[in-house]
Amino acid sequence: MRRILSLAMSLGLLYSIAMFAGDDKDKNDKDQPAQITVDVRDYCDPISFANIGCGRDTSSGFITLSGFGQELAADKSVGAWRFVASQNNAEEGANLTIKNSGGELHTFTRVKKFGGGFVAQLNAGSGNNVPAPECAQVVGGRLMPQQPGPNNIFLPAGMSATAQVKEGEVANFQCCIHPWMRTTINAREDQQENQNENGNH
């Protein structure tokens, strides 16, 4: 696991992640894509996670590696490791700013269907035994990370990146290391109307 994460960290550091879009002043405000922030969170303890990699201020608390493992075994996820989007519906599309507020390396990867990532132990522990092909490839019988790119962003601790969801799209994003970390940005008006109708019943 340590070797896989080291490779992922190397890939992430090689990839350029700063591409902020400018405003289109020719459009009315109502036609502008939504500006959505996605906060990437974890609660790792730098001491017990030292061999994996964790750099964060623990003044607000922390979860040890053993505590992480216990919660994963019990719940198939660890609640403090999550994506928090400022909003999920954006009928005009969305410009995303993704901020890694945690201490570990994470990915923000667009997938057609949610699945596992490239760390076999975390796939098994979370019940995501089929890796999302956007996350992982099998090389010599082992899972390996896909190359970083605009739809497969590697985010070291403290770093930020941008992404875009176009009008009419429904975009699923997950972390390819911790595959229960997920969010969906819905830029399809028809699906938003269906959600509102179902919510009113």
C-alpha cells in the first residue's frame, strides 16, 4: 500500500493543477456557471499515519490509523474522510474549486460509475471490489493508478485545483484512494425538477 501511495504522490506532484477560469462578462449573472467549492477533508493523525503520509494541524482533533481501520471495518467508510460541496445542483453548469483541507493525498476523479480505487485494501474494506476504470488499471496482476489529468486530479495536502461541469451534465467524482469519498454535481435541469418533485411527496 505504501509503495502504491508513493507512486500516486509522485504522479500528483508532477501534474499541474492551477487553471482558474475567467468570468464571461458578456453573459447575464443568471446565465453564469455556478461557482462551487468542494472541500476535501480527512482527520488523519500525523504520528500514526507517518508511513502513509499526513501533514495537518491536529488542534481540532484527529483519528489514529487504528481508529481509521476500526471505523472502516464497522461502517465500510470513515466519515471524516469525505467531499463537502457547497452545492450539488447547478443548472447553468459549474466551475469547481477543489481544496484539500486534509493531511493526506487525495484524488478528485470524474467517473462514469462509482467504484473502487487503486488501493486494494481500501477497496475491500469499503466493499468497492470493482475498481472504477478511471481510477485504476491492472498491471502484472496489481492495481495501479491511472495517469493524472484534468479528470483525474491528484491533490496533495493543502493544494487546490479546478474542474468544470458543463450545462446538461451529471458528473460523479470520487477519490481513487478512499473510494467512499464521493460527490455528484447535477447540471441537468430535468433531473433537478425530478428531485424537487420527489422531495415534495
